[in-house]
Amino acid sequence: MLYIVLFLALFSFLLVSIINSLFINHPDRINLVFYGEKTAFYSWGKTDNVNYFAYMYPDLKIFIPGGYGYYRIGALGKLVSLEKKPDLFIRGFSAATSTLVNFYFYPPSDKIYYGNENSTSIFFPSLAQIWLGASNASLLDRIYIWLMFATAKKSDFANLASDVIKNHQQEKLLNQDGLSKRYQGFFYQKTYRNEMKTVQIIYTKEYLGAVIVNQMLEGSGIRVVDISQGEKQPKVCVVSEEGSFSQTAKDIAKFFHCSLTGGKTRTSDIILELGSQESAWSGK
């Protein structure tokens, strides 16, 4: 009897893993970040075959939502190690690229990197980065991602230049607003554009955080029609949509770790109440 229970449990686990893997449930565009001595952002267009690459050198500072401010990319791994929050890779690079980053890979060490090289030729991650790096990707997802790189050519990618500004201390900061405008439409998901769902974002205190979330959704092809301040913060992040749930609503709920609920909406098709996620995306 015990063997049967274990077999059924293992079978259920494998089935869920397969269903949730990129082999079955992949988006129109897959956004990846490989962090390390050379940090790179890859955006794969799985339906339009339009791919992008962006190199982010260690001395460049990007904004890390959640109260961390601007932080050197080369020291981000150390911050993740100290805070024990790998999700900072998702937050930082999603905010930096104004899109939804799906997967991150980083070396299992807290080494700090240095370098101010602001341009480089396109390169692919090593096998060690894909297979041995710490990541939010499952084993099946790693196989899928490895196959993508194994069958791709560097000429399949467009090399995107960073939009850099300097502060009063002459530190180089990634200009998120400028980057968002320059590459508007580059990272759109075809499904979101086809569904044409509108979104209302509700926050309680962190307006700048709501703006960051707005830029990310818009950068992915989701139209945000309103940002409103709510009177009371829900205990959890909630995504509401009337009727059957669209892929847009499902993906927003999955990305921000929200509860997906049915309910009437007025201003938009979908309502995103940031709730407990509001502090994670704080703009302070």
C-alpha cells in the first residue's frame, strides 16, 4: 500500500511539473537573466522569432524595488545572499527592463564583480550557468532553456544598448524611463495584445511602486488604464476578473503571487490590488 501511495505521489508530482514546464506552458516571449561576471538579459520571441540581448556591466546601477534604491549590478548577488531573497533578481531586472522577467540564473556564491565596460558583443550563457547555477527554473525548464540556446545563433539576437545617466556623484545609473520609451513594444506578448484586456492597479501607500508595476505591465503589452489609491490594503495581493479568467489575468496573478478571484469590475477588465506585494515593489 505504501509503495502505491509513493508511486501516485511521484506520478502526481511529475505530471504537475510537466504541465507547468515551458514544454507545455510557455509564454509567447520568454525573458531570462543570467547574472554573474557578465550579466545579460535575453528576451526570446517564441512566436515572432524576434530575440533581444542586453549586456549589463557590473558597475552600472539599477533600481531595486522594495526599499533598496539604486544598486550596483556587480554587488546584487551579495545583496541576495545577505537578504536571502533571490526574488530581488526578478524585481530588479523586471523594473530595469520594464517587462516581466520569467527566470533568473546566478552563481551559488556571493562574489562581488567590478567593471565599467558599457558594450560587448552578444554571448550565450555557459552550460555550467544553465545546469549548475541557482535559479527559479525547474529541471524541465532548464532543459527547455538549454535547447533554446543550443539551437540558436548569436545572429538571431538584436543587441540593445543601455540608456545610462549619471547622478551628482558621477555614478552610472540605468535610465529606466528612457529605456522604457526607447524599447516600447519590443517585449510585448502577443497573447496579451490579442486579448486586449485593460488593467486597473490599486495601491494604498506606495504610488511609485504602482508606477513601476505599471511600466512592467505596459512593457509586456498589457494596457493599464488607471492607477488608484485604495483606502484599505488587502492582506494578500488580489487579481480580479469577471467571468472566465484570461491568460493575462492568470499571468499577472502568477508573477505577483496574487490570489485570482472572480468579481465585477468597472474601470477595467482586470483589477490588480497589490496588497501584501506593495512593499516588495516600493519605489522608495
